[in-house]
Amino acid sequence: MAIEIIKLENGKAAFLCNTTDTVFGELFKTVEDAQGFIDFLDGADPRSLSNDELNKARGAYENQKRITAPPRNVTRGALHTLLFSEAYESAAHMQRVNMLEGLFMSLEQMRTEQRKRDKAKFDRAVKAYELIKKAVTFASDVKDREPKSNPST
């Protein structure tokens, strides 16, 4: 009960379950590529994975392979350019992260300032209410002190 990697007539490779003599999974460009995918699975049996899980694992493998392996027959200058472009992408990524952090901090600062403004508005409204209340109390006190007019006159 094992998995074999078979080479097809067109030079591509596939997985073969030797228990059921069934070919499964996607085709690989080479036998080495298929073996690399098995190694990438780190002991997981591809037969136990659903088609969706197998496709996701294959995508992750291809991404890792693309990122970690420089192209074959790369000259030193080309490798330097490749590494520089990855460093540039990393720097650009960090710049975007820093920009987002700055925007977040600005948003927090704006929220804090808005809270202060809202509190100041509330405080002013309370003071205005207290002044109006005093004015109404004063007006009613004044009205109570006015001499009552004689209706006969």
C-alpha cells in the first residue's frame, strides 16, 4: 500500500496508488517535481486528501517553489537583479505596512479629537442649560416680586 510516481509517455509524471492501480491527482512536469511535492507534504498521504485539499497543497507547493528556487542557468547579475527585485518588493511591502499603520494612527488620533470635541460640545450644552435654567428662575422670581395690579383701577 504505497504511492508510486510514474513517468508518462509525454514525459510528465503522475501519482499511482499501487493498491488500486489508480492514477490520481494532477500531472507534474517531471518525476522530480512530483517527488518534490511528496516531500512538501511532509509525510501526509495525498490519497487521504480531498481534491480541494490536494489542489490547495499543490498551489502552495508551486508558490513555495517559485519563491525559493531561482531559475536554472541564472547568471550572477540576473540573480542579483532577482534578489534586488525581491528586496524592492519587500521594501515596498514594508512601506505599505508603514503607511497603513500611519493611517490607523491618524484615524485613532482623529477619533480622540472627535471625542474631545464632542465632550466640549456637551459641556457647552450643559452650561447653556444651566444658564437658561438660572434665567428662567430669575424671571419667575422677578415676576413674583412685581406688585400685583389692582383690577379696580
